[in-house]
Amino acid sequence: MRVVATAGHVDHGKSTLIRRLTGMEPDRWAEERRRGLTIDLGFAWTELADGCSVAFVDVPGHERFVPNMLAGVGPVPAVLFVVAADEGWMPQSAEHLDALDALGVSDGLLVITRSDLADPGPALEQARARLRGTSLADVPPVLVSGRTGQGWDELTEALDAMLHRLAPADPDADVRLWIDRAFAVKGAGTVVTGTLQGGALRVGDRLRLTPSGLDAPIRALHALGSAEEALSAPARVAVNLRGVDLDQVRRGHALVSPGRWLSTDVVDVRVHPAADLPQQLTLHIGSAAVPARVRPLGADTARLALRQPLPLRIGDRALLRDPGGHAVRAGVTVLDVRPPELRRRGAARARAEQLDRIDGVPDGVAELRRRGLVRADELAAMGAVPPGDGPWLLSPQHRAHLAARLRDVLAEHRRDHPLDDGMPTGAALRALDLPDPELLPGIAAEAGIPVQRGRLGGGSDLPEPVARAVQVLSGRLREHPFQAPTADELAELGLGDRELAAAERTGALLRLAPGLVLLPDAADLALPRLAELDEPFTLSEAKRALDTSRRVAVPLLELLARRGRTRRLPDGTHRTCR
């Protein structure tokens, strides 16, 4: 199936064209048929001679109903642009063209209707002149008359050729169905319709309704009046939703693949053509129309603050319209759906310079380089292919920056806490503003910093005052290895519990117990002396051999036993393990 919209001034024969092509009445309301005026979107379809199905979205041409027209053409890739031969180019012809050009619609036909009422030549030349320089400049023309049937064969042939020129939709794309109609069916519940631009729908699929975030399971599907179990884009679809009330959904909402889209209310865009824009405009995309506050950044870039979040991606085309002035002011291409805040002086200017280098084509490598750190699933939801496995992606440049920052942070921590066994990983995470602890080991490895037992950079050198005190103490112990200093002697040297713990951590001292220290090789020095004793030997004999006190001998013998160098017998005596 292909989907085509109409466009053109009111009463130029758009609906008549659809009736003749499909045999269906596109005007759904009795008032529309009574007044002969399309007010809201109409829908009809047919099958061409070669079996190609085409669905039409018929839009109103009156200036009062331009928002309805934009809701119809927003998701549609091609257009029948209608100009009446007897009236020629009219005001709404111009606004419709401005809208289509802003959206980048480039496929379609220029249809000159009512060719039996006036020479179509002048209207054709006038329309061609107006189309020149727009996205529709190259669409082929067809001259028809709905009353006489003139040019009808040429129209169907041109339509068929145009449909086959359209780029195929991606059936594996993430679904974003802009809703253009919502109604209730007795016994079935809420039904919504829209133009499926990409992806596929199946009965039983669970979609997400934006902006509400409601879970929206598909109860049933219809296309071209028939029930279907599955549908692939492109298609006009009607979706029966389970568990969604009619008052919870309206035109401008969207059904999206869960977890695959980002809803955003702030976007950076490229404006085309570059223009001075008023501060308040309405953003039209798909079937949505959302008030937007415009903040200019560069000559052709701006930031839009939206009153309602929308599911947007990099590269989306939209337009800005001034509803009070009844004019399309510009088209926009979405450049960033997660833009940085602009708080510092000069931030807007720097952001404009950055946006000048962005072309609006989703590029995972470029996005990662700009952002430094991003979740892989969020990058995919922006429309870019993640350049690596998730869950988090870290660019080489940002990894190197964070590694350098981590070295600085660790050095600062060592200055402020010289006796700590490195830096707690939690403090490092906060200092680097990392969102996930799993990122820290890789950054620490890049920085050449060891991570052990929840700390970074343990085993550092002792502060100079502590190192000098330990050196003095070590000199005394080398003369009398087992005569541990008293508490007063340690205090005189400035060695408290934290200093002694740091000295033990660096291997400068051996702590047998709190406040009880010897040289780090004390156990090795003790064994030869103990080996000279008759075995088994007592604690008193060990004290004499080591020239020490019970305060030292007891924990030292316990240490030797734990290391398997001695063994304590049931009667309290000891043996060396030879």
C-alpha cells in the first residue's frame, strides 16, 4: 500500500478528484457533504490496474482548517497538489506549498483540475512558477476534468508511476504512528487511525501511547476496510486499543515501540530557510501541533521549548507556523533531542558553533564523540546506531579526559587524606559524576590506577612526617627487634593508630595488635632464635630467646602459628615446623 495526501486551495476539486479515483466519499461529516466543503481529514482508497493499493488522505483547503490539513500531510510522503484551471493560484495554494516545502515533501503530482471550464495553460504555468525552487519543483503535471473525465487515463498512469518511484518503507523500523483520528466503536472500544510510515504492527503487540506513557496493547487491526493480523509500512491503519479510554487519546498523540523512542520537550533545530522568528510559534510534526517557544542560537539554528513532549529523533522534519498570522514561518530539521543546558555566559554562542557542524543525519560515532558518555539504548532512541555494545558507551576522548581527571582527584585525595588506604570508589564516582559504578574500573585502568576492595590507588607512599617517624622507629627496632615501643614512645614519635595502619599498609611495619608494632620481617628474625631452643618450648623460654615481653611474645607466637611456622601443643608449649 502507498499513502498520498491532497493539497490545494478550497473548492479546487480535491475531494472530487478522490471520489473519481476511488469511488468513495472522503468527506465523513454530514455538514461537509451539505456545504460541499471539506472541514476535517477524509480517507479513501483504491487499487490500481497493476494491483498497487493506494490510500488517500484528503485535506481541507480553507484557511480556517490549516491545522487539520497539516495533521494529514505531516506523515505522508507524497501529494496530489491541486490547482483549478478557472481560478489559478490562490492564497491557500501558497500556504499549502509553504507547508509541504517546509516538510521536505518532494514526491507527487501537480493536478490542474476543472480543465473543461478554462484553458489550463495559464494555471499550469502559474503553478510551475510558484513550485520553482521548492521541494515540489520537479513533480510532473496532469490536466484533468472531473466532470468530463478528460485526462483521467493520464492521471492514473502518472499516479501509478509516481507511487512506484516512492522509496520503500523499512518494515523493521521502530513504530511511531501519529494519530490523526480517535473514536469509539461499540463493543470494541477505542480505535485510532494514522499513516504508518515505518515498521510493522501485529495484533497482540504492546505499544506505548505518548505523551501519557500508557500501555496500549493492540486488540485488532484494520486497513482498507479489512481486518488484518499484521500490517507493514507504508499503510493507512486503524488500530483497536485495549485498555485505553477515548478521553485518554486524541489527534497529535502517537503510538510508539516501547523503549525505542525519547520523548522530549526541548530540541535544537536547523531552520530553513534562515529567518528571524517570533518567540512564540506552533511546531507541526506528524499529526501533532504543539506551542513552542523559540530561542535563536545561530543564523539558522534555534532551540525550541515545547509545551508538550513529543517522540522525536535526529533528522525529523517539521515546520513552525504562526497561527495568528496564518503563515508557515519556516521548516526545521531536528539536530538534537537531548541538548545541553545553556546556563553559562557564552554557552548559546558556543552551542551555535557546535550545531553548525551537525547536518541532521543520525550518526552514532559523531553523537558519541559529542556527548562523551551515553547509554546505548538512548543513542538508538535518538535515531543513531550505537557504535559498540552497551549498556554505556564512552568515547575514547572522554575516557582519556576522565582518566586524567581521576588522577587529579586521587592526588587531591591523597593530599587531603594522606593516611587513607586510597580513595573510596564512591567518592571517585561522585567526583567524576559517573552514572554507573561499572564505568569506573575501565577509567581507572586507563589512568593506571589499581582498584581493590572498593578503593582506588591503595598502597601509596607514606606522608613525609610519618615516613621520618617510622624510619626512627625502625632504627631502634633493628637494634632490639622484639622490644616493641610503648604507647608513650609511639606518641612521642607522632605515630597514632592511623599512622601505624598506613605504615603497615605500605609494608614499613608489622602490626601484631593495636599499638603493637615490629619490623615487617620480625617473624623471619624470630624463627632462628626459637629453633635453638629445646622442643617443645614454653612461652617463658621464647620470651628469653627473643629478649622481649609477654605483650610481644604472645601475639608473635600466634602469628607464627597462623603462618604455619610454629605449632602450639595442647599443653600450651610450642614447636617449630621444620
